[in-house]
Amino acid sequence: MLEQLIGGALTLFGNPLSVGIFFAGLIGGMLFGAIPGVNMLTLGAIFLPFSGILSASDAIMFYSVLYCSGTYGGAVTAILFNIPGSPENAPTAFDGYPMTQKGEAGKAIGAAVLCSSLGGTCSVLLMIAFTPLLADWAIRAFGPPEIFALVFLGIAVASSVGARTLWKGWLSILLGLMVATVGLDPVAGMERYEFGFVYLLAGIHFIPLILGFFAVSEVFVQAEKRVVGVFQMPAFSTKLPSLLEFWRLKIAVLRSVLLGFFAGILPGIGATLAAFLSYNEAVRWSRTPEKFGTGCLEGVVASETANNAATGAAMIPLLSLGLPGGALTAMMIGVFQMHDMEPGPLVFTNSSELVYVVFAAMFFANIAIFVLGYLEVKTVTQLLRIPFQFLALGILLLSTVGARRGLGVKA
């Protein structure tokens, strides 16, 4: 297996075109992931028609790298502006943004960089070592009852995240389930709670919802502070977290890697549940749970380690079983089909070189995230110096465009 992995790396870096595609996916994912509403899925959708003119290995490799870098990229705006670049980064904002308000933006982004790289690298190594075994276990152990139990587990996790009391958490969950019933019933096709508006037949989409709650609301909150004259520009530092601080969180990192990998390997679960589940467990096992939500470094570490650990794991059901773990891996199935291939067990027999190119690309992508992210920390925090009136207009513009894209409307 090691020889095949080395061969995949030589194939990747021995071709200038493949190297260019690798860095296009890497940098594109980091940039698109950091733009509110215009996330890695947007770039994946734009690139999809062009993937047909590439070789199968280059096309699949692009989406694999995009998945890794895009998951990290959304942490930047979550930490600096309380605007998650993607749903996977929503728990990062719970403690990342309070750290920015306390002048510790550099420490929060530094933690996100290191934990994203570490979680993704560990996930890729586990994926390489245990793909056949874990894929076989997942398909045998999880039927409809287990999937229902897992969904209920996700609901229970969400009820305890961000709420001070349990009843407020469940009230939020029930409100969310009520909102989710708007639109056509997926089984019977019946109209539900559309109130005569044709635009509600498709339901309330998640991207406009998260942009409204995180992006637009934050603009109004900051504007109100400036109007009433109580706003104080937070002092910020580009100081990175120390190795001693990370060493104290070693148990949280290990727990988040395992939780993220477990959530990622299950078809249809993905990095979003991994991030929320890991954050919730960090709160539950902490000796000082009251510090979470006020700028606790462990909150950023737990979220960013888990959501990136889920990226490598999500490739296991895709490559071994042909089952996507999320929206981007669903696009990858389309790429396989464009090249007259079907993901599944036969891929390891008929196109083993493609599989190991993907493994090598994801491994080096996570290493590159650490290098580029470290160089990025001292520059990206300077976004806090942009005058609010310009920043607010940019956030509202990007949120509007992102919401229209999320609804499938041409901007």
C-alpha cells in the first residue's frame, strides 16, 4: 500500500497540469470557503462542466483537494466576523468570534489552521489504512433503524449546543423541525405550509437561513452599537497559540479526530454533524463548561478538528460503496459518471491508481493548509481594520449573492 501511495504522489507531482489543478483546488477552496454564502459548493458547481475535459484522476483529485481546503476556509470568516463560510464551521463561531472580540483573533485562526491540518491528516491516514474494513462495517451495521437513531442523536446534540437550558434547546429544535416542514412533502408530494407562495414550495433553504442568522444579523448588531455610541473597536493580535496550549488540549484533539472520523464515514452524515457533535462533547467533558461560548480555545479546536477529520472519512463510503457523504461528494459521483466510471468496490480493482492519487492529494492538501494557513494568519486578521461601512456593504452584497445561489437563482 505504501508503494501505491508513493506512486500516486509521483503521478500527482510528475505532471505540471496535475500540480496546477492541485493548487487551484487548494487556493480556490480556501478563498471560496471564506466568502459568506459563496462556499466550496459554488466553486464545485462552476468547475463541474469543465471536469469532463480532464482525466478522471485530475478531476476527482480537484474535488478531493477542494473538500479539504474549503472546509478549513469557512473558519476564517466564522472567527473574524461571526459568519461561517459553510455549515461545517458554524460551531467554530461560537467561541472563535468571542476570541476576536477579546483581541485573540490570531490565536483563534492559528488554532483553526493547525487543527484543520492535523484532523485532516489523521483522517487521511486512517482512510488509507482502514478503508476496506470500515466500509464493510458501515454497510453491515447501519440499516434504517440505526440511521433513525443517528438522526435522533444529531437532534439531541443540537438541542444542547448554544442553549443555556435544556428546554430552550429543545424549543429551538422543535422550531427548526417546524420550519423544515415547509414545502412539498418528499414522500406524498403534498403542499405544506406554503401559504399560497409558490417560492415556499421548495422549502426554506439552509444557505439563506444561515446567512440571515449569522451574516445579516451581525451587520445590524454592529450597526446598532455604532449608532448608540457604545461600540469599541476590539484590539487584535496576530500572536499564535503556544505549543503548551495545544498540549493541554491533546485529549480534546484526539476525541475530536475520532468523533469526526466516525461521523464522516457514515453515508449522508458529513462534517456538519461531526463539528456539532465534537463541540457538544467538548462542553460535556470540560471541567469549566461555562467558559464555552465566551471565547474558549477548546471550542475552536473541537469544531475545526472534527469537521476536517470528517473529510477523509467521507471518501470511504464514496469510493468503496458509491454513497456520498455530503453535497460535494455527491458532485464527485457526477464526475465519475462523466468519465464512464461508477464509484464502488470495482474502482479499487480497475482504477487503483486513481484512488491512490486521491489519497496522496488529500494528504498533501492538509499539509499545504498548515503552511498556507500559517502564512495567512498575519494578513487575514488585518481585515478587522477595514472601516465598518465598507465591510457591512460587502457582507450584505455577498450574502445576497450567496443566498440567491443557494436558492438556485441566477444573480
